[in-house]
Amino acid sequence: MTTSSQTEKADKPFVVSATFVFVLALLAVAWDFVYLQGMVYRINITAVTGLVLFVIGIVIRAVGKRTLGKYYSYGLRIIPNHKLVTRGIYKHVRHPITLAAMMYDAGIPLIFSSVYGFLLMLGLVPLFLYRIRIEEKMLVKRFGDEYCEYMKRTKRLIPIIY
């Protein structure tokens, strides 16, 4: 049983890679908006969709963090006396904060109608899926059958679907 409150070492490559991709995508959004779009903002279906994704993502993240309470951390870790949280939004999906990050990360370039930024943000998806595998391995190690049963009755990211 792991009782360390240190971040899992396997999470560090995710943090570095995801930060790099995110910053690169933001730079692409800025470049696209300033140089290709001439800093002319257009409200269109793409921008509205991006704003909706961004707002819903922020709300899901806040709900997930609030539900986790003291067990939330930016890095993957288990703290002493850690309890498995399966209530609230975690009753429906195992990784709502990851889902939220995917939503608001995709929303940012869409708000600015940046195809280049959006395509770069899509590079985060395999990184998030990698992190989910690490996190689930860590949680199975810590919680055993309890987490395995939880996995059977909930989806990873999207209720009913995945």
C-alpha cells in the first residue's frame, strides 16, 4: 500500500509533455489570431461552441475538485488515509477533471476560431489517456478490489459511452 503524498514519478512525463503541447497550442492560437485573422474577432458557431466547451469544462473541473476535497492534487498522488471518492460526479465518471481539461483545452482555440491551435490541442488527448492509465494503475494498487468494482460500474470519461 502506497501512503506517500509525493507525486507519482510516472506522472512527470505527462506534466512536462502536456505543458509543452498546451503552451505550443496557445502560441499557435495567438499567431493564428494576430497574423492570419488580423486580430478581427468573429462571433460564429465555432467561437460559440468553444465558449460553451470552455465554460462547461471549467464547471466540471470545479465540481470534481470540490467533490475530491482534500484528496485533490495537480499531480497524481495518494495521501495517508486516502479514501476512494465515488460520490457526486465521480458516481458517473472516474476522471471528470480530465474530461473537463479536455473540454476547456479544446474550447480555447475554438473561441478564437483557430484550426491550428485546435489541432495542436488535440495532441493532449493521447497524453491524457496515458495519464488515466497511470492513475488507474496507481488506484488499483492502493484500493484493490474496491477500485476494480468501481471501474466496472462507471465509465472513464463520458457516462454510458467511454
